[in-house]
Amino acid sequence: MNHYSVALPSDVHEQAAGHLIRDDRQEDLCFALWFPSQGSNRTTALIHKVILPGENDRLVHGNASFLPQYFERALSLAISCNAGLAFMHSHGGPGWQGMSSDDIAAEQGHAAAVKAATGLPFVGLTLAEDGAWSARFWIKTRPRTYTRYWCTSVRVTGPQLAVTYADFLAPRPKPQREQLRTISAWGETIQADISRLHVGVVGAGSVGAMVAEALARMGVAHISLFDFDSVEVENLDRLLHAKREDALLRRAKVTVLAKALRQSATARPFQVDTYEWSIAEASGFQAALDCDVLFSCVDRHWPRSVLNFIAYAHLIPVIDGGIRLVINKNGYGLKRGDMRAHVIAPSHKCMECLGQYDPGQVATERDGYANDPRYIEEVQKANSDLGNQNVFGFSMFTGGLEVMQFLSLLVSPTGNAIPGAQMYHFIPGHLDIDRSGCNDNCIYTKLIALGDRSSVTVTARDRVAEEARKTRNRHAMLWIDRLTDFISKFLERLRLGKTGG
């Protein structure tokens, strides 16, 4: 079942709030442009630009109303920008707001004209005096009939993540006894906000497994896992929850992790979804757009670039991290070990500007060369001092850094939601912090809130993911054949025993 949400960059929220929240406490209004972000099960309106009224565009008389020329100007701008049109107004009182009969008439009465002109639903938003948003889509349900569909949540993405929920669609979870110590750290209100987030973990390997475990134990009630790979013997020294039998059967990493999370979760009810896809494949990408926050626990360049794009174009904050180890040239002894974590979102430095992936390598991976043995051999020769070594302790530390970034984004301790990009150097043992912004020529800052209409395609066939799934399926069929053969022989022995043969 499809559901709805709205997202705003923090600067757009601040501009709208500066206009709508008046010193004289009267209500006010404005229009805005929005672009769609279509996930597998959720449609999000990304508010891109506020259209402020002119001097004679509206009447402020306790309850504000707009004049026809203002609506026509806003609608013309939406058409010229290939955008949808949203209507914003303010209410007194805190939290998620309902609608008066006048509010309903104003929005429902213009829904047909907006749909006909833009091809997108009319979206309404209400701003409460405490800065909380509520929102709805006006959907055509039959000829000349437009029905209000409330959004489940509205999120403001920027230095921190602020989410307002429709309690009648996403009820506040009841505190569980298992969460008492967690709730005592920041209170029931923040805990309720954390619990209702839909969090995606991209990469169910060593770091991703620890992040997902922490989220489940902290009370996040809905987690999605993305990973196309299988458990192998070489993973067992650092992959939380993986057992020898999982490696023997080459079970999908997401399957093994999901089973464990159901046991660890403190939220009631708890939901974990598994996707055996790469985030760079269309199916994985679209499923990720249903999430409110994403954790990047991948080490390839292409998936990281996709997540970077999602953070800006679709306003879904990404918590990214990584490990880089350098081994001495003789093959023994650690020369360098760096672990880092950071938030990727508007008002935060993007992954490309942080140097977390190489744009040149993105094209190489998309074209399928990264899985070519000749290419791999050339890369290894060119980087002879680099190894893919990792140990449980490094993964645990990196996962911990990512979780701390996540909590800073939501809890905003002492009002500081941006701790900066953190880099821990195992040798000599100190922490660097980078609070600088993106480079002046960064393309991602120009893609903010464009969503599906960004004209940028980041997904394609991922041959590495396809081969991993094929290998797992072949292995599963082999075990099925072995089991079938065993059962056949066992039944044959039983038959011979009964007949005395």
C-alpha cells in the first residue's frame, strides 16, 4: 500500500517559517514548488522553493486567504519548472495540525486545476507555532473528486533531522521495559521519534551488521537491509551473527542478519525487510527511497556515489563510514589504520568532496570492469601497499562512530547536531574533525530536493550483484540436489528392508 510523506531542506523550512510565523500571531500563507520522490511504497513531495506572496496577493484577517492572481502566478511557475504546487499556511498551537472547513475548501477547491496543469497532486502543508509541519496529498479518486490523503510524516533535513509524525497513522510506540535505560538518556519524546524512523542499512557486512544490531536494540521499529552478497568462511572473523553453517550454505547476509535482529529488537512490533539487491540497481534504489535515514556500510565507489545522490536529491540523510588499512610492503605489520564516519545531507559535506569515493572508479564499476580479473590485477599492482584486511575491532569502532553520528543528527545534544566528519587514526591514536563544507564546484549542492526530476540516472545493471545472486542460487540448488539424493537413497533402503531385499 502506497503512503505519503513530505521533506524540506532546512533552508527552505527556515524561509517558510520566517514568513508564516508572524509576530502578530495571525495566520499567513504562501505557495511552494515540489518535486516527486517515488519509492517502492512511499511517495514523497520534496519542497524545493518557496513562492512568497506580493503585496496584494493575499488577505491577512485572522484566517489568511489568497487572491486569484497569486494562485495563477504560482501555478504558472510550477508549469514552467515542471514541478508540482504546494500550499503552505500557519496555525496556532503545537504539533501536527488538523484542518478547518475553510482550509479544506481552499485546498480541495484548487486540486483539480493543479492536477490538470502540472500532472501532480496538490500538496497542502500546515506549520504549527512550534515549527512542526503536517501535510496531505489531494488525490483524484474518481471524476471530479479529490480525496485528502494524510502524510505519515514530514521531515526537515539539514544540520539536524527533525521529523513530525501523524500519530493516527504512526502511533507513538509504548515504552518497553527493555528500553528503560535507553529512554532515560534522552526521554520518551526523542525515543518515540527514533522508534518511528524507517532506517535502511546498506551493506550487511562487518560494519553494517553492528549498526543494525545497535538500531534494533535502541528501539528502531522498522529496519531495511540491503546486500546482495553471501556469507563466506572468510567473513566469520568479523561478521556479527554469522555461523559456520551460514558460510557452508552460503546464506544471504541479509537473511542471516534479519533473523538475528528479530531476536535483538526491543521495539514491539518490529519489522525488518531484506533486499538482495545493490543500491545501484533500480529495485534496490527505489526501495531505499522508502527510508527516512540510510546507513552507508559499503566499500565500492558506485554504491557510495548513489547514496551521495540520494542524500541531496531525495533529502534522505546518509550516515557513511569506512575503514582504510595500509599494510607494510613486506606483508606483515600495520602501517596505517584509519576509521571515519560522517553525515551526508544538505548543510553537510558530501562524500565526493570528502574523498570517500573516486568519480573515475564509479564509471569503471558501472561499466562492469571492476569485476574483470585483469582489471583487479592491475589495481592490485598499482596499489601494492593497500590490503583489504580488516578485523572485528576496526569494524566495531567504525560502526560505533556511525551510530554516534546518527544520534547527534537526531538528539542534537546541547544544540550541536553537526559533530563534523570524524577520522580516527589508529596510528598514532587521535581523532581529526572536518567541519568544512562542499567545494565551490560541487554538483550535488545543485541537486537538492530535485528527486525524480533531477535528470540524473545513477542506477544500472550491477554485474557484481547479479553474479553473487547466481552463485548463491547455484549453491542452493546443489544442496537441494544433495538432500533429494539423500532422501531417495534413505527411502530406497526402507523399501528394501520391508521387502526383505
